[in-house]
Amino acid sequence: MQCSHAILDFILTTFQLYCYRMSNIRTSLPIPTQPWESGKAKFLEGLSQQQAAQFRDATAENLFYDASVAQKRHANNSRSWLLQERLSSLVNAIDDYGKALDVYSNTYGLVISPLWGSLRIILHIAGEAGKFQESLTDMLAQIGDVLPRFRIYQILFSNHERLLVALSSAFLDVLGFCITTKEFFTRAKRSKIPLSIVLKGAWKPYRQDFDGYMNKFRKHSKKVEKEAGIAHFIESARSREVQRANRELQLRNGKLHRRHQILSAIPTSSYWSMQSKMSNLRHPKSNKWIQDTPEYLSWYSSLGSDCLCCYGIPGSGKSVLAASLVDDLLACAAGPRTLVIYYYCDFAENSSLEPICLLSSLIKQVLERVPLDQFTDSFDCPLKEGKPAPNLQKTLDYLADLIKIFDRAYIILDGLDQLTTDGQTVVLDIIQNLLYNATIISKIFVTSRLEEYIIKRSLKSHKTIQLSNGCTQDDMELFITESITSTLIPQNPLLKDARLREDVIKALLKGANGMYLWVKFQLYDIAHVMTEHVMRTTIQNLPKNLSKTYARILENVRLSPGGSVKLETMQKVFRWVAGARRPLTLTELEEAVGLEKTDKYLHLDRIATGAGERLIASCSNLVVLNEADYTVSFAHHTVQQFLCSSAGPANLWPHFNLQSINEHIADICLAYLSFSDFETQLTKVSEVKLEQTQAELLVWWGVPLATSIKGLLTLPRALRKAAINKNPHGQIKFPAPVTMQPSDTLATKYAMLDYIIAFWAFHTADITPESSSWPVFKHIASEKQLAFGFRPWDEPEHCDRVQQLRLKKTKENDGGGAQNSLSWRLYE
């Protein structure tokens, strides 16, 4: 994605030059005022008093401020260096801009104020729309691709009124697009349905509206070019300057396109989302202690490459500490010649546990910081869309070559303990390669659980910090006190008693043993205690660790009214959260828990439509809803480890393990694709247009004695002309077999369809001819026909996944049956 601040800088520079030129014209500017006045009034309709004030007070300075706040919310300020870098170049331009406005205030109020105000409001609204902010940013990027030439014309032909009228029309459409965008997001926010779902459903017509605006921009661009051509004759002395400026802009636009092309082709994990999520969990005053430790100070200030390892027990806040470190380094160390990049190994996102995904995510972050001048046609990246990923060594070498562009790189790697043993070995080799590469300076910070022997052995020669009660005690007390004061007291009036509240804090501090997650679960219980006696009994009998905490939660559910039904629901949710190849959305989970492997059609009466949040609540905080993308995951990776371990709920669910879960999901996938519902769905047959001569060749191809037969059947010339004239376009439509995607109607009604199409092949990877599911599997894999494509055999992404899974199975079976399984041959 093009960086949002770079796009804003591009558009804002154009607006500033436009303001300056229009201000010189005073009242002689031949621009109709009514469209601007109407556009301003229309945009102000429905705004709150606060938004109206933001609209009126908008300037270049506070527009950048709002954009940085929105970016920080969406990507945790990971690109805030761009704003800092560009502020110095904007100071003089804004100063000149302000001087011009002192003289030509009427023009500012008429034209420029609505532009600043409307941009400010839509950037603020879009900042609350999660991933849709990126889509809006891409739209602004496309507008920016059209506007740059206007900047040159404004500079060279500022005295030509016809050209300025044409430019005014273009910028009036910028205001029109802002009006459409405001109304779109405002309508979506009024809905009772979650914002992300509403936006997803309404995005297509909004995108069509945007395409209409882009057509207008292109027409304006042509008109501006025409007027500029006329002005060029008048300004012939400056023609060479125009050509030079245009060449520079074309070169710059080519580099922007090249960078966007490279970045969009790189597969990554949701590292920015995890950074935002972990950073939001941090208390503003916490995690400062690490910067005062000798180990950190030595790591930060050393002149060469270095590694700092942070070990802690599960739930001790390692990921939040890593996010804090990223925030602090971005604030104090980031600059044009210094990199701060990061990665989170997330148990809930399978792809993030692959070493190639770690490398590609780091590469993308570095490329976002590489100067634009580097992105010439010869600039290459081994990670290309539609092609298999290069091997790890080539990818690592490419990352090292990119880091050479900078003086040093701070690399934060969180959760290495969540990788498989093979994954840990590979990533540790990557770390050693970066540390001992003499051509770069890498400062690597690693977090892991304390008991991971492979990690500790490999990094034993490097500096170590161990999270303990001693170093986190003050932060833990602050966390407990703030949580009780801000959250629990409004929920439980018992805690207004200062003496009881102090006893609760002391008990939690004593039992926490550095585990923030443990404290959170105890706070959930304490919030619902009804009497002081029960409260004191509760804090005297706190579970000793996370496993005992999880066991107590399940036992409390079992003993509660309707416990068996609640546990059955929890098991279904846990099964899908643990076994899904990617995190399910809330809507997908609502449908998934209602599916059975014996289903012949979709039982709508078993689907918890609209009840997803209650479904999450029924799981007693063991699963959580991620607000950023509305996906569901375990509260912590230790929850899944507990459920699948020998210490887990064997008495409740004796066969709760990943193998049995995958087998169950595989059967559901096969049943789903066999639904009778899909046999009756009507789908429009795609057509391909062929020239008549091509169509005739296609019809006669392979017919014996075709030439002779065609001669006998040839019509008289006049008739042939008449027949041909009936098809003036010379084209014939033929039905063509193409890969069809599920229609919007299907995807809406069958929420799990997209997931099952993408991943059924991987859930069924272990099915063999001896399996009871083999006949159904074989029929679906090689014979079944549906109105949409559901076999991803030819997709490069699928091929990469197959290769990774095949290597994994080969290792598990010592090179045995996985490669010879007939199911693998079907996949390939």
C-alpha cells in the first residue's frame, strides 16, 4: 500500500499551489460561486457541531495532525517518521500560503476552506473504519496520480483564466468526491450492524461512484491539457521547462507505480494489526523500566550488531513489552537512515508461523522506507505475485541487501516460542546470519518463553533479560489498580470499600507471579462476586497458574445452570478456533458452529445469525473478538495448549486434539461442498466474443473434408452479404468455460463458503483410500461439478501451501506415506 502521508503530501502540495495562484486573481476569477457554495452546504449537512467546527477550522497543519492520529490508530504510528520528515519542507510553503490568504481571504473562504474541511472530515471518519481506511487511501492515491500535472500548469500558466477555470472544475469534483465519501461512511455508521460488515456489503456501489469521479478527473485532465496547449503557445519561452517538468513527473509517477506494484505482491502476516492491538493494551506509564537496564542500554548504544533476548513465562506481557519497545524506538530512534521493523509470531494466524512469512513481512517494512528514487525499472524484488516464493536463503540475502541502504536496523521479533521446532531452528539461523553479516548493523530484540531450550541454547552468548516479579512489580501494581478503578468499581460496588479493594490488590499481586493474563482472568471472576464474604473466599483460593485458571473456568461453567448445553457450545467454538487455517470472522463462526458432518443442506434454524457476540460471551473470556477485523481467536495461545494437553478437559471432551479436530472439520468441508443447495443455484454463463472469421474456423475445425463441404454449402454472394450485415459488429458470442467465483448472493447466504473453498483441500490432506470419507473426497476432488470454482489446484498460493505442507508431512513420516498418498496426487 502506498503510504498515506506521502499521498496526502502530494495532494496537499497541489492544493497549496492552487490556493496561491487563485489568490493572485482577486475578484476577476471567472469561477461560478454557486457550485462551491452548494457543495460546502451539502457537505455540512448532517455533521455534528464538533465536526462542523473541525470543518471550519481546517488547515494544512491540523489536517496532517488528524491524518497522523488516524494512522496511529490504524497502524500504531509505524510510519510517523514520514510526517516528521515532511514537516520541515511544509513550513515555508504553509507560511507563504498564509500570507496569500491574508490578502485574498474571500477566495480562501469560497474554494479552499471547503477543500481543507472536507478532506479533514473524511480522513477522520475513515480512521474509524479499520482496513477500509487503506482502500480510501488507495483512492486518494489514484486522484493524486491525476493531479500532479495540474501543479505544473498552475506554476507556468497562472495568468490564463481559461486554464484556471478548467482547474477549478477538477478541484470542485474533489469536493464532490469528499461529499460522496462522507455520506457513504455516515450511512454505514448509522447501521446497527457492525461497521466492517456494512462497509463490505456497500463497498461495490461506492467503488462504482468513485470510478465515475475518476472518469470526470480524466476528462478534466484532457480539458486542462487542451487549455494548457493553447497557453503553451502564449508561453512558448517556457515550453522546455514544461517538458522537463512533465518528464520528471512521469518518472516520479513511474517510480510510485513500481513501488506500489512491488509492495502489493509481497505476502505478509497482519504484523501491523498485532502491533496496534498489543500497543493498545499497554498502560501509558508501563514498560519504561526496560530502558534503564544495563542490558538494554548496552544493546541500544553498541556500535555493531547485537541481540537482546527477553524471556518470560506465558502471560507475562512479552508481546506488550515488544510493542512498547517498537513505539519507543519509533519515537526516539527512527529517522531517514535508521530502520525500526518488527514481527509477531501469532498462534492464531497460521501463516505468521512460517519463516518465509517472517522474512517477507520484514522485507515489506524495509521497502516502505526505501527512498522513492531507488524504484527504477531495474529495481527488482524476488517476491513476485503469481510466482512461487524464492528459497529462504535468497530471501534472506535480499533482506540484508535492503538493510544495507540504512545505517542500522532495529528488529523486534516476538513470540519465537510459538514456532515449531523446525521453525525455531530456521528463524534462529536467520538471526545469526543478520548478526554476523559484516556489511550491516542489526539490533535484534527477541522474546520467548523461558523453557524453550533450542532458543536459549542458540542465543546463550547474547544479552538476556528475564521478566520477573522484581522488574515488573511496579507495572503489575499499576495495571491491577487501574483496572479495578476504571473497570471493576463501576461493575461491582463492593470494591468501593477501600479496605476490601486493598486486600484484593494485595492478593492479586501475590498470586500474579508476573502474569498479566492470569490477573485478567481473576478480575473477570471478581467483577461478578456478589458479597464481601464470597469476595474474600475467592481471593484466598486463587488458582496457582494459567492451567488451573482455565480448568476452574470450565468447571464453573459445568456446575452452572444449563452447564452441559453451554459446554457443548463452547466445544464447537473452540474446535473451529483451534482448527481453522485462518482466523474466522464473527459471521463465519456463527454459521460454523451450526454445521454437522451429516448435513445434506444448510440448516438455517441452527445458525446463530446476529448472535456472534453472545456466542463469544458464552465462552467465558477464553475466546475474544478482534475489533480491528472482526475475527475470533483464543484469548492467548496457552488456552489452546491447555485444551489440547493432557492437563486439559479430558473428562469433558476426551478427543479434543488437533488431529481429531482437523478430521471433524474435513468431514464438514466435504459435507458442505455436497450440499444440495448448490446443485440448484443458477449462475450466468460467461460469454466470449469472437470475430466472425475466428468463429467459423472454430466451428469447422476438425470436420473431415471441411473445405469441400463448405463449398457446397456456400450461399450466393448477395445472401452472404445480407447475412453478414445482420451482425454489423462482426462478432459472435460463444459460451466459454471459465473459473467462476461464488456470486455475492451465495457468499452472503453461505458465510463459510469462501473459507471452505480456500481450505478444504488442506483439511482433507490426510484422507487415504482406507478412510471412511474417501469416496466422498474422491468424488469432490475429481468428479463433482458446481456453478463456481472450488478446486484451487492451479493457484500459485495453493501450490506454495501444498509444498510447505508436503515437506512437513514428509518430515513427520520420515519420507514415507505423505508423498505417495493418492490424495496428494489429486492436490497436485
